[in-house]
Amino acid sequence: MEPPTLVINTILSVISYNYPPEKLSVYLSDDGGSELTFYALIEASNFSKHWIPFCKKFNIKPRSPGAYFAQQIDVQNITYAQEWLAMKNLYEEMEDRINSAVKMGTIPKETRDQHKGFSEWNSKVTKQDHQSIVQIRVSSKISNAPIILNLDCDMYANDVDTIREILCFFMDEKRGHEISFVQFPQQYNNITKNDIYAGSYSVTNNVDMVQPCIVAPDVSIEERVFVERGWKSLYYNPDRKAFLGVGPTTLDTVLIQHKRWSEGMFQIFFSKYCPFICGQGKIKFGAQMGYCIYLLWAPISFPTLYYVIVPSLCLLHGISLFPQVKSIWFLPFAYVFVARNVGSIAEALSCGVTLKAWWNWQRMWVIQRTTSFFFGFIDTISRQLGLSETTFVLTTKVGTEDVLKRYRQEFIEFGSPTIMLTIVATLALLNLFSLIGEIRKIVLDFEFKVLDQLIMQVILELLLVLINIPVYQGLFIRNDEGRIPSSVLFKSIVLASLACLIPII
């Protein structure tokens, strides 16, 4: 279940748009079937009678009360200051009532008796077996609206004029009839300075002007349907971010989220909506390949696993995989390595990203591909073979104060002893053992000649070890609750040691 206060902040931000209220209808599709969410909506409905006039009177931005009151505001107008304080107190009182109900797991009796809607819930209703409040397709028929704005529960409206801006595209005299939908980038309001979990997508949002949907496979399917019918989509990234959400604050949440995305997009690749099928003859081959950059996230895990594992094992046994430095074939490898990284750094810096943030991206690039994408591949293939069914794993949108404090300090929150965390730790230790073993040979056995043959593998292992420094800190140095659990430490040492003993011919 999504945190009810998160849901109502999104709803309050949407119903406060600068748009005629008689033309705006808001519907909630609640997959969790929670009466607590229903109770939060009742509270939000009452609060909105004060909040919306306050927003319009003082032209408040943003109109998510949680985001607005979290800002540092210099209040100079006495009238505004008084009303601001009164509104803040109303919001906090509402928030306390909702959080108290969530904590107790029950709705206040007086509220339950006042609203007949609570009769929909009884002892037989569960999260798996319930009557959803409203489904999206039903919403479209109830409202009879020609245009629908589809939002996730944690993506609040950050710009009060977004609807008017969107309508400009649909009402354009020359191209309006061709546009099927307008797509905005996914952006978060809690990204740290150096983007510890690589969640800002700064380069993608600013460089990819025609960007496939990288976070919502269901919307990606709709886009291909529209393309098949000859309609077009439009990517819009305004200066003031139109929507802002809450980014993951733990590694486990990030990995689960990316597993879900990679799995969903890989399923699209196997469906009739694959760009090479539904896009044939309708969009250019280059655009079809552009979509597949994202749809094939899952199988990309295998070449990444190869480069993380095989060179390490070969280095331990003195087996060279790359050309010698003096060979002319060394140049293509060196060129690709330098060009790729220099180009990537230049893109990041041009988008206002710090160099440390770029480095954090490389770490998450490796971790996600060797865990999330790998399991996304396995689950998708299992589903295609009829061995399993698709499941939807929820991710946590809020964390404890200790977790948030470590997140703001940019410490990776390793947390629970999951199989994906075990893989991360095992691969990091394998790279470390390999590099230490090679350094020992060079220093103690004076095998300097091997550097000419193995220099590329040594550099690769050195980079992987440097990338994994936070993992080693979580294994051996940190003593806070966000460290890697001792059970994972034990298993990863055993697995990495066994891998080092594998004979390679």
C-alpha cells in the first residue's frame, strides 16, 4: 500500500491546477483496495476547501502541501504569514490524523459512521481480493473527457499551468490532430547532490529529445499502439519541472524498481508491440533500434556479467584476454574505452552533473546490470515458457529518519540480506581478490613482464575495485544499520573464494 499522505499530496496538487474546476475531474485507481487510502481522501477533500482558495489567493507553487511547506519561505507579508501558519497547522493536523489511523490500522468510528463508502470493506476484503475504487478505463467513460492526465501516486504536480501548456500541443492548428499524447520525463525532488543511486536521468532527460518511455512499460505499449495508428507522441521537458516524485532512498528499492522496469520492457519486446513488429513501415529503423535500447535492458546483463567475472578469473590464472600493449590491436580497445568515457563525462558535465555523480552512475550501471536486469531476464523467460506468472513487487516510497539521514549524507543503504545484495558483494570481492592476487605476483615474484600481456585486465579490475569502494566499506568498515549484514559478508566471502579456485584451462 502506498503511504496515504503521499497519495493525497498528489491529488491535492492536481485538483489545485489553474484550470476551470468544472472541466477537471480526478479519479483514483487503488490497486491496494485500502480503506485507509479512502479515509485519507475524505480528509483531503475537507482540507481542499481551505487549501485551494489559499493557493489561488497567493499563487502558491508547488501546490502539493507537503512539498510546499517543506520549502524555506521568507514570509514578509503579515496577512500571508498569518494565513500560511494557519494553513500549515491545518495540514499537519490532517497529516497526524491520517498517520494515526495508519499506525492503528483502523478508521475512527465517527468518520466510518458518517460515510457509507466504508461499507465496501469487510472481513473478507484483502489486498488480493477486493473491489477497486475506480479503474482508469472506467474513469474515462465516467468523465467523458477527450484528454486524460495519467499520474503515479507519488508524482505530484509541480507547475500549476501544466494542463494549459499540454492543451497548446493538442490544439495546434498544424500538428494537433497528429498528437496522441504528451510525455514528460520522470524527475524526483529528493535527488542528492551527487545522485548516489543514479536516479536523476539528467542526460537522458536533456539529451534524448525523442525518448522512449523508460519507466512505464504500460505507457510504452500505448505509445506503440498510437504509432501503429499513425499518431505521434511528443516529449516535453519544460524549464519548470511539471511533475516531481520521490526517488528511492535504499539500494534494495532501486534494484527492485529496475528489475520491474527491465522485466516489463523485455516483455514488450516479446509481444506484438515490439518495435520491429508494430513499427515496421511506420517508423524508421533507427527509431525502432532506439526503443530497443530500453526494451533490451534485461539481456544486457549477460555481457556485463562476463566483463565483471571472466577477466577476474583469467587474471588470477595469468590468462590474457586482450591484445598486448605493443600490438596494433590494442588501439581499438583503448579508443573505445577513452571515447566512451570522455563522451559520457562531457554529456554529464554539460547537463550540470558533478563528476562524482557521473562516477556514481557507473557504479549503479554495473550493479543494476548484474542484479536487477539479470533477474528481470530470468523472470521474463520463465513467463514466456509458462513456468511462472508476472508478479508486481511494490517498492517503499518513504523511509525511517535514520535511513533518510544516511541518504542525505550519500551513504548507500545496503540493508536487508537479499540475493541481489549477495551477488553485489560477491562480485566486488571477486574483483578485489583478483587484483590483490595479481599485485602479489608482480611485487613478490617480480613478474613485471606479465604486465605487457595483462595490463588491460589489471586496469579493468582496478576500475571495478574503485567503483566498489562503498561496497567494501559496507562489508568491513561501516557499523551503522545501513551496512551489509554479516550473513551476506560470510556468504560472499565463501562464494568469491570458491570462484577463485575454479580451474580455467
